Amino acid sequence: MLRNFFIGLSENQLLNQAAQKYGFQLGAQQVVAGTNIEEMIDSVKELNQAGISCTIDNLGEFVYEKSEAIQAKEEILAVVDAIREHQADAHLSIKPSQLGLDIDYEFCKQQVEEIVNYASKDNIFVNMDMENHTRLEPTFRLLDELKEQGCTNVGTVIQAYFHRAMDYTKKYGDTRIRLVKGAYKESPDVAYQDKQDIDENYIKIIEEHLLHGAFTSIATHDHRIIEHVKGFVEKHDIPREQFEFQMLYGFRKDLQLQLAKEGYRFCTYVPFGEDWYGYFMRRLAERPQNMNLMVKQVFTKRTNTVLGLVAGAFVLGRLSKRGNEDKKDGGWVRYR
């Protein structure tokens, strides 16, 4: 119920607009590495100095105009320039929907292809973030077609909550893959709903890709799964060069540093930009533990609870839109 609540908030454009205006006053800077490339690069350099690699996400939601998608592409190309200029240990994470997937497939493909080819000049890897089920097959299609064209610096994400996650894991055994549990609300027809089922499937696909796949990125804050992976790779003599742990910027910082100090390859997912709200709400929706981490690490100084932020953003959004009534039924417009 709480998970559905946060997912609903992540898709609310009214709150997204309010959050962009007020969010960084409420503590969002703890989980988003700045609003521009300069601020983000400073955060990346700090992580690199601690022996941590980064994957950079130029945040963006609700892209339904080609002009916005083109602008997003140009901003991502500028990130590539920044990585090169600063010789940062970093690669890209991009969202096909931000680049026009919901507008036109071929248009999106051209955008992604331009990014991948531009990044390849500096040997920078590009990971296509996986979104909800409606975008699942189109994203895999993008990956397939890019690989057919000879692109070797591109990969994607497999979400453990999907029933077909193991099929995808086996199919893309020759591809660098990030493995996650999943962060969107999906139908029981296509995805597991129970936490235990998701966790069990997550471990299965991790083991499959570690044993038979290419480079594996294991993206989780779950210390139990991390400990399981440690034991599994030791038992099967899997070299540490073949995998990495990943966590989100601002989450479990001590554990991130600890894993890096223990000699494991570690990568922090570094989001930046003003359009942070949808990303943030989905992190809360993913697992109740994430909300606990937020309360402990993010809002100690700014707010008492995560719900305080949500309520604050809602009120601010309402105030900013006061007077915008739906004349047809005499009430407030219901924003989706």
C-alpha cells in the first residue's frame, strides 16, 4: 500500500513541479548530486578519490516533446565531455523515455545511438536504465539493434521482479548487465508481488550472470544479499574483476566505503539535475528499508520524516496551482 502510494507520487506532475522549486531546501541534495554538471562532477571526483566508480544519470521525467528529448540528449553529451575533461572514473546511465521512447521509437533510437557512439570515442560505457513493463521490450529491442550495429559499449538492466527475468538473464549473458529488484508498480500477470519471491529470484539471476555472463553489476542496499554474493563468488572462484556492487548516491555511505576498502569493485549511481522528484519517490517505493535509510541519513536535519517532505511538496504544489479549478465538475483538477 505504501509502495503504491510513493509510485503514484512519482508520476504526479504537479508535485514534480513543486519539488523542482522547493526540494533542495528540504534535503534533496543528500540524494541528488547537484542540479548541474559542475556540482555533479565535484561529487564524482570525491567518490573517485575514495576508490569508487560512478554511473551518472541526468535526471528527467515526463518527456513527450521532441524538443525536450533533444535537449536531454545534448545534456548527456555534455556529461560525456565532462567525464573526458576531468578524466573521471564514470560511465552513463540513460533512460530511453527521456530520449523519446514514448514519442517515436526510431527517433529515440537515433538519439540513443548518437550518445552511444559519442561515448565510445572515450571508451565510456552506456547503460540503458530499464523502466516499467510497457517500456521493457522496446528497450531490449534498442539494445539488440545497437549490438547488431557493432556497439560494444552498451548494456541495460534486468529487474528481478519480472517473471521472465531469468529468460532475459540467459539471453543477455554476453552483455554487461545491471541486476536490480525493480522499482515500478507492475501487474501480477508479469511480476512477482511478494518480497520473498522477488528476493529469491534476484539471487537466482545474480548467480546465473556471475557464473555464465559478462560483467555483472549487482545493485542493492540489502546487506544480506551482499553477504550472499561475497560467499558465492568465493566458493566459485569468480574474480572480483568480473562484477561490482552498486548503490545509490546518498544511501548507506559507510557500507559503500567499506566494500571499496575490502577490495570489491564498487560503483555509485549518481543522479543530478532539477528533475529529481520521480527518481526520489521510486527509491522510497522500492523497499521500506529505503525509507528507513532516508529518515536516518537524509532528513535528520531538515525534516522529521519522509512523509513530511511528501506532505510539504503536496501543499506547496497546491498553493502554486491555487485557483486552477476544473469548471466542468466544480472541483480541483485531479492530477495524475
